[in-house]
Amino acid sequence: YLQLPADLTKMHLTDNPHPQVTHVPSSQSGCSIASDSGSSSLSDIYQATESEMGDVDLTGLPEAPVDSEDEEEEEDEDIDRTSDPLLGRDVVRECLEKEPADKTDDDIEQLLEFMHQLPAFANMTMSVRRELCSVMIFEVVEQAGAIILEDGQELDSWYVILNGTVEISYPDGKSESLCMGNSFGITPSLDKQYMNGVVRTKVDDCQFVCIAQQDYWRILNHVEKNTHKVEEEGEIVMVKEHRELDRSGTRKGHIVIKATPERLITHLIEEHSIVDPTYIEDFLLTYRTFLTSPLEVGNKLLEWFTVDSLRDKVTRVVLLWVNNHFNDFEGDPAMTRFLEEFEKNLEDTKMKGHLRLLNIACAAKAKWRQITLQKPSRDSPLFFSLLGGSDKGFGIFVETVEMGSKAAEAGLKRGDQV
């Protein structure tokens, strides 16, 4: 694995923990990348089980009027209006036109949501973007061909283009066009800086946000104060960023923004900050991008389960994993064996409540499938055993499957209900 660079400025930081995930039809893949159920809490396991109970008797319930077609059309129009991107930009513009001192927390959140999509802000941490949004000033140049900066002019701001295109004509005759999301102007330094080339608008209605040199330097220069680096044997293995989710200071703490794969796994059983409550869910959704096998996580969890103080935390991770991404287990024999071993550990430690939750989650998430098992002759062994039936008072289940047998290759697994 690549080691983290010591210099924070060389890191590519991102605040979107969920990569674009494509659902793969089950007919094309035995194990899809993302869970079909999405991320959910442990309490949803019970709800998922209840939804499997079949038809519900609705007799005796009072009837309610059905919405008319006219009302449905009005609702569709409302949805169309709220999903209009132009309306979203109007809201952003209203926030931008306010003086920095008049911007509320909601205004800054609106700006933050819009600005993080722009390339100029891509490699900045969340706290830096938030600070920049609180001090940025909105400017509009109405006409094309207007000169914004002259060659040799002293710079005092950093500019980001929100709309339109500008052209920079350099003294050597070369030119460069910048469009939405690009930036120009000062670098984060208090030294005197001068423009190299002429900057002019290429189209009408060019819109910019400007951040004064003093503010730009202060915010970017103090980024180190908002980060905490964890070192092991002289190497940086994790970087956390301090965030405040509101101005009152009641919701603040550190959130993991960068780490080695091994350190990310270890953090599953560590205490998580109030500003990073969904770390486990985020990890289980994204580990495929930096681990070659889920067993790297599974083996660690089994190892940690032997430690009394970690047992509850490990169990919570496994329950969330089964509930949110059951395909990771159902489509992988090695992970199925991991789940069986974990189930046995719960039985041995008499964690009956957690064992029941695990069984409920597996029952709710399992899918119907058809298995064809061919025998060379009528007397050939089946290589699996069944348990249950009418005399036992419950359904018929697969009790054991011989490893490496034709039954195992066909996909029959312990716990399958026939």
C-alpha cells in the first residue's frame, strides 16, 4: 500500500466518502458491489423482517379519499420546480449577494454545497471551504471584453469563476481560457504579487467570487491547526480534520479524511467522533476501493472478538455489514464460512441477543435461489444433511454441507431453508 506523504499539501483530500456505485444485475454477477437495501440501522432489521410476513389483513380500516389527478399534476409540478437547477442557483446567488457579516449558517451551507463541486475547491478540506464561503464576495462583469486585471497590476484577491469565460493574454503572445470552476489571482502568501498578463471577459455576464489576500492566506495557512496526524514508526498512517458542525461549538470533533488501509480497519473498533457517527457504514460501503478481499476485514474482526472489551463493537460491525451488504456473504463461500464461525463464537460466548439479531438479519436479507444437484446414481451420497420437518415443528433446513463436495460447488450452504 502507498504510504501517506508527510506533507499535507500533497494529499488529495475529498469529503465525498461514497463513490459512484453501479448496481450489477444478479444474472450478470454473483456479488454486486452495493447492497440492494442501502445503508440502514440495526433497528431496521426488525422492520425488514416484518415486511417479509406476507399479506396483511386490512379489513376494518377506515377508507381515505384518493388524491385526484389534478392534485397529482400539481404535486408533479411542485417536484419539477424544486428539482430545477436554475432555482438552486438563484438560492446560491441570494446567499452570495449578502455581505460576509450577514451570512447565516444556512447561507454558508448552501454555498458549501455549491462550491465543493468546483475544481478550484476540490482539494481543500471541509473546514477550509467553509471558512472561504464565509468571507467570499460576489462580483459581476456585465460586458464581454472588459479588462479585469492589467499586466503588472498588484494583486489583492483570489478569484473563482462561477459563470462565463475569461481569457488571460500573456506578454509572450500566448493566451489561456478559463471557465466555470477555474481560479486565478494570488497564491496564499502575504508577499506582494503582480499579475502576469491581461485578464478580460470573453462573454457577457461573467460572475466571480473574490477572496481578499489577507483572508485567503489566513485560512489556507492555518489548515495545519485543523488537522491531527497519527504516526506509527515514523510514518503518517492517519490524518484527521477538526470540524465544527455549528457555530455554537456543541457539535465538534475530528473526522478521518485520510489513512492507510490497515489503519482504516483498526478505526472500526475505536471511538468515533460526534461529527463522524457513520464511519462504520461509510467503511463498509467503500472498502472495495482499497482492499483486495473482504476477508482482510473479517479475519481482523474474528481476532478482535476474542478480546472481551472489543466484543460488542465487533458484533455491531458484523451486524451492520450483514444488514447493509448481505451480498458480500451470500456470493462468497469464504465469507459464508466467516459468518458461520462468527455465529459459533456468539453461541460459545452465550451472546443470545446478538445471535438472534444476526439470524433475523440473515433471514430478512437472504434471497430465493434455485440449485440443481446432479447425482451419478440413485445410491450416490448427497454430501449434505437436513434438519427439521413437521415432526420437529419447524421448516426444513440444511444442517451441514461437506466442504469441497458437489453440493458445496452447486452453492448449497448451511442454514439454507428448503
